[in-house]
Amino acid sequence: MARYAMLIDLAACVGCAACAAACVLENEAPPGHNRLWIRQRELGAFPDVTVEYRPEQCLHCEHPPCVPVCPTGASHQTEDGLVLVRAERCIACAACIAACPYDARFMNPAGYVDKCTFCEHRVARGEDPACVETCPTGCRVFGDLDDPESPLHAWLTEAKRVDVLRPEMGTAPKLLYLNTPSKRGLANHESEVES
Amino acid sequence: MKLDRRRFLGLSAASVGAVAFGGRAAALQAPWAVPRKWYDGEVRTVFSYCENCFWKCGITVKVEGGRVRKIDGQKQNPKSRGRLCPRGQAGVAQLYDPDRLKRPLIRVDGSERGEGKYREASWEEALDYVAERMLKIKEQYGPEAVAWFGHGSGDSWFVEYLPAAWGSPNAAKPAVSICTAPRETASQWTFGRPIGGHEPVDWTESRYIVLIGHHIGEDTHNTQLQDFSEALRRGAELVVVDPRFSTAASKAHRWLPIKPGTDLALLLAWIHVLIKENLYDRDYVQKYAVGFEELAVHSNKHTPEWAEEITEIPAETIRTVAREMAAAAPRAVLPPGRHTVWYGDDTQRMRAVYILNALLGNYGMPGGFYLAKKPYLEKYPHPPFPLEPAAGGCSGSSGGEEEVPEGFKPRADKGKFFAKTTAIQELIEPMLSGEPYPIRGLVCYGTNLFHSIPNVPRTKEALKKLDLYVAIDVLPMEHVMWADVILPECTYLERYDDLVAIAHKTPFVELRQPAVEPLWDTKPGWWIARELGLRLGLEKYFPWKDVEEYLDTRLQLIGSSLEEMKQKGTLIQRGRPYLKDWERRRRNPFGTPSGKIELYSKTFAEHGLDPLPDYTPPMPVPQGFYRLLYGRTPVHSFAKTQNNWVLMELKPENEVWINREEGRSLGLRHAEYVWLENDAGVREGPVRVRLTERIRRDCVYLVHGFGHKGRGVRLAYGRGASDNALQTRYVLDPISGGAALRNNFVKVVKGAPRPQRKRIGQLVRERRL
């Protein structure tokens, strides 16, 4: 049993979208859909300005709102804390899409709900998720929170700041953002979106 | 994409019943509609190197069921180290692009160039057609009347091997005079060494980095981005000098929003402070450099106050940064950047950059510049070519006198500038004027003529005048559809190419090998070059039967073999990165006339050029116009990848960046469409406005590579604006031959219609074969 989590260091991320491209190819997301996208937001006014590049995907919440609403049990949480969809049980009712506060799910035209799996097929082989493996800036790290050897702990201790998306939802996400460029944390308005 | 989901959410909330009903219908399909994933099948891996930019990262290609499924970074490769940028990842989508050129095409008799009327032909017929006309040109005008343009790693066959055998000195690459020429020429005459395709900056050891118009993060050169990120993680301070708040600036400790075109003044002021405040590395300069006395006198006038008036950067800031870099020296570095053709005094600006680095004592030292070494590799033992090609690479060779072999003419661009490398844009004029002698034929390999060489209308006129124009390419880009003969090359995932030798901290050789068979009736570049060579009577230069034999011979000569390279992918050798490594072997790395770093260049003085860099103001911006700046997006390479669906979903169009306040004063709204019109009256667009705090008020910015006008590239067509179309003017750098492109000015014209273009996802589905 593990408690998988991912950290993204926003001080390093340049929003290059290598993660997004790797995800599309690894997981064969159909054209027009993606499991992973980048938000870009500018903060401040010339010349005191900064930019937040923020990759987003399923956060694999500890308390995932998308699981209890599923009428068939297709949307479920594994013992390792991954939130997944059993495509063959999915009836495409879209209840989970509506329940997810992060818009992390989409309807695959093949007839089931699709989303980030933290590349569980790779994790099962002892590899990192595709987005982590390819990132040229090395801003992502994946691991097991219950494993004291995991690099997650060092990253968390050294971080100047740790944030989650929409903490008020009480979902306890396991995708955490480190070192937001703004002292006030994650930019939380809808804004320009790339990808 | 994001909007998609939102819209879907809105719909589902409004009409739950309908969705649920649709859902039930879909549920019936689900159990057998769930596709089996490729990674559950039998996956074969093939080592090769990437072609989606020109960084040449080692890749591991994963093939399943006869199809390439995924491309990853090669773990053992010093460039990729197991990681890849988005373009490298998305190579699969180029391979299976249904818009690709599929078989040879010959322009229909009686049609004009640019009309795009073609008939299909066999390879036999197409190659015979080309050879016949080339031989006719040779007979009438001489071999030099055929020019050869090339871009990409396959270009070695078409700007080096074949033109050298054929005997034309007019072989050129846009990667030289439209990109790196100034920094290479300056490096040759300052350090006596090239910068080379892989900038030898010792990023991770550096403690203080100053980027000048260098867009790391927006140019995702993989290794460089990895090292840059690592340097910042290790606590390096970063200063970014740029009129635009680049991605790199967002990681910087200090952003200096300099007035465009005045970088040299800032550099001279930094030199001034280092010398006046005695902050330079005296021992290093004494030991390794010449010309310090002249430099010290010359720099008297370049006070920070003088520079403040020009650059709009406060004198105090200039002083502080100079002191900070000196405090961190020699682990302080000003990297050279890559695209350095800016204002016309570019070689001098790059000289100032290198002089500053030398004063910091960092060249050949940890945390500064390391000394890159080429790996040991032998040429194929073919008979010597009549000519040495001068196309240069990313690393141009030096200037000075050059011998032309008996019976051959000098290059058509010769005499216009100092460097030895060919300036591609200077080969256009001879096509039109016939001066200094006529160029009547053009073989164009992978060079986007309408998205790289400035003054596109002139290029189009020149193409109309030619007796023969052959394009060798993968996609039907607009300029390709002007050719008399189109030879469809297969992609880098379907072919061998020549070995690449990478000068690096640890020099290495990489192999490109096919992961799958070529699709349709496409052929690899080496095959096209050889077949053409045989038809041109050059068979003695092609003693090899196929490329495997060619590669194996070259590898056997260095004690390896093709078989070994196929297994390894990358062959790593030992480097000599620092001065101490050279001194231990009693070798001198500095190939300058004096054998030292030349702060003052005697050779320049002897050729009537400024021996020390001095500031010249850039062309002024006319009233009502903005200076057009341009750059990169991390997900595209030049104008090469805008038909790749994976990348186009990430970035489907470019926007014109305008300072928010300036835009408001013009009455512009964010995201509205406008035209851009330059001071020669050329109109481009429509393009979306991006009002932003991230740029000065006196300039606008476009990402390069959009605004494709070729209808055959169905995803790329009609999205965004082309900076190249607006670059009708350039200033020739008299030293390097570089075409300085930041001398174009545009105004914003309101009222452009929103282009009626389908979403990329929908187009991809419709395009499916």
C-alpha cells in the first residue's frame, strides 16, 4: 500500500508543456481533449510583474468528490490512493465530470470518462509518470508519502511555500504546488489559458 | 481545451436528462470500445536522435504494432538525459501527418511558379528531370550557378556533400546568417574558438548568470533548459536584460527592461565599471588576454551615466549588477544566446559580451564557459571534393582571406562582409540581378524560404527568375509548392542520416536510424543525394552502395561499428573542458592570431573594422510605429511544426504582445483581431492582440513561425501572423554577414475580421485517412 503524490515546483516550471505533449502520446488522449494542461497568469504591473506557469491535471484527492457520485463504481479510489475510472464499467453519465471541482475529467469519444491516472501502468513497473520523466526543468517529483525514503519529503521541507488548488473544497489533493511566484499563493482567477 | 470542458459542464448541468440518455447509449458500447493501450503490446525500442528542433537530442523511439507510439529522451545521451521537450515528444504526430508529401511531383507544363499545379511522377522521372536541367545550367553558366540551401541534420547531403562534389561554393544555411553568424564570428576573433551548436556555458557551476535577449524556457533547448533550471535550484542569481518580460525574466532576481537596440551601451558600461572599479580578474587577463590597455582607454567614455541616457536603465543599477557579477566571478557568466542578428552591429555587440566574460576571468573556468571539444570521427574515404563547402553550421568559421581552387569562382556573396561563412540572404540578389554572376538554379532542402529569409517579396521574384527550383521536404509548405520538382523526403523517424559529432563537455557521436519503414513513396535524403549524384556524373564521390555501408565504414575507422552504434545510440568520448586540462597537456586552446584572448582585435583594425566595440544607435522607430520584436514559443520550432496536431493543440496561433496601457491608448481590446502593417506598407494577419504588462511601450512582439499561407498544410494554414512577412528590411552586419532583423517597424490596424478557422481537434478528426 502506498499513498502516491506529486509535487510541482512552480519556481522551476517554465510552462513549456513537455508534460502535456508526453501525456497525450503516452495515454493517447483523443484530439480535442487532454488530461493535462498549463495555465499561465501574469501578476502585477509593468515593470513589477511576474508570471505563474501552472500545469494542472487530476489531483488524486484523498476525498475525491467524483467517486461517491458514480452510480456504477467505475470511478473509484485504489488502495494506493489513485483515483481511477474503470472504463468498462463507465456508463458515461458524466456525474463525476460535474462533481470534479477542478475540471480534470472529460468524456472520451470512445464512450467513457477519461482523466489523468498518474500513469498507474508506468508506476506499476516502477517508473515515473510520463509527465515527470520528460520534464526538462525537473520541476515535478512523484512518490509515496508513506515512504520515508521518498524525495517528496525533502522537497516539502525545503519548499518556501506549499499550496493546493481550492483548499476550501476539503478534497485534500495529492498534487501539491511548491514555491508559487506570488507571495499570496496560487493565482486563483480564471485567466489566459494555454493548452 | 479548457473551455471545452467548461462548456460541457454547463450543458450537462442544464440538461441532465439528455446527457444521461446519451450516456446509456454510450454505455452499451463501452466494454468493447475501450481501446487496448499500446503499452500493453509488444514494444520495441530504437535509439536515434531528434529532428524537431536542431538541438539533436538522443531519443528512444518506442514502436508497437508497426507504429511509432512514443518518443522519450535517451537516458545515456548527454543532450537529453532521458528527458525531452514538447516538440521532441510530439514527433510521432509529424510522422503520421496525412498532409505529408507522398510522392514526387513535377510542376505542370505551362503553369507559373506559385500556382501550385502539379502532376505525380516516379522517382526515376523526377530525378532525371532535375539532373538534366542542372547539367544544362552547369554547361551554360558553370556549377556555381546552382545554389544549395539546407536546414536540418539531413542537410549535410545537400549543402556539404553534394555541392562540394558538384563544385558550387554557393551553399548556405539559414542557421548561419539569419541566426548565429555574429556570435560565431565574434567568438572566433576573440577566443579563436567557435561557440558551436551547443553553447558551452557551464550553467550548473555558475553562481551569477546574465541573459541578454536570451529566451531560455521559450526556446526549450533541452539540455540548456535542464542546466539552467539546475543552476537556479543551486542558488545562482539571474539577471535578465530584455525589453520584454520573458519566461526567463519570470525566474530572474532582476529584470532590466532595456530600450530595444541599446544592449551594446549597457555592455560597454559594465566593462567600464569592471575596469574603473578594478573589479576585473587582473591575473586572468594578464595571463590569457591581449589588448587590455587599449580597452581601458577606450572604455573611459562609457560611464553608467552615459549608458543610462541610452538604455533607460538607471546608472546605479548598472553599477550594482557589475559589482555583483564581479563578486561572483569567475562563476559569473554572460551566455552568448543563439539568434544574434538584431541591429546590424551584432558582431561588435557579441565581442563586448565576450570581452566582459574575459574580464570576469571565466573562459575555460568552472561556472563560466567550458572548452567544448569535437569528438574524434573520420570522414568517409571518398576522393577529395573539388571544393570545401562554406555553408558553416550553427558554428561559422572565421573570416579573412580564402583561397578559391583553380577553375572555380568565389562565392556570389563574397566581398560584402568579413566572415568566411556564406550569407544565405545575399544569394537571393544574384538570382535577380545576375551580379556578380548569375544563379540560375536552387536546390532547397528543408529551408523555409518564406519564413526565414527576410524580404519575402524579393525571394518570390527571385524564384520566378530561376531555370530550376527543386524542393526536398516533408510537408507541402508554401515555398515548397513553388518548386519545379518536389522530392518528398521521409521523416527522421523513417531514415538514416549522417553521423553527428557533438562538441560538448563530453564529446559524443550520435546515430540516426529508422524506427519504421518510410510511408508512401518517400525516400531518405541520403538516397536522394546519391541518386542525384549518380545522374550528375559524380559517381566517383559515391563509392558506397547505401548509407549503412557509408556509416559502418566511418564507424569502423574509429573502432566502432554500425551494429554497435545501433545498440548504443550514443558514443561518448572524453572531453577537456577547462583551461587546466589543456595546460596539463601543454596545449593552447586559443586559436586567435596572438594565441590569446583578443580584447583588442588587430585583425579587425587591419581590415578597417573597429578593433574594439563601440555603440552605434539602432535605426530609429518612425512616429506611430513600434519596433517589431520576435521570439519563440516552447512548443514550436521555427515555422516547421505548425502542422503537428499535438503541438498545435498546445499553441494554435500566435498573438501580438502590446503593452496594456499602450494598447488601451490605441483603443485595443484584449484578444481582438488586428492587422499589422510595416513601414513599407506590407500588411499581415489577422492576429490576436495580447495586452500585457510584460513588454515596454515602444515595441511589440510576435512569436515566430505562424501565419502559414500554404493551403496544403491544413492545420498550419491561416493561423496567426508571420513576423518574416513583416521583415522586408534587414541591415547587413558588415563583419559576420548576418541579416539584422530587428529593424522593422509596424503599426496596429484595427478592424481585422476574426479568422473562420475550425478547432484543431475537429480538423484532426476530419483529416484522418
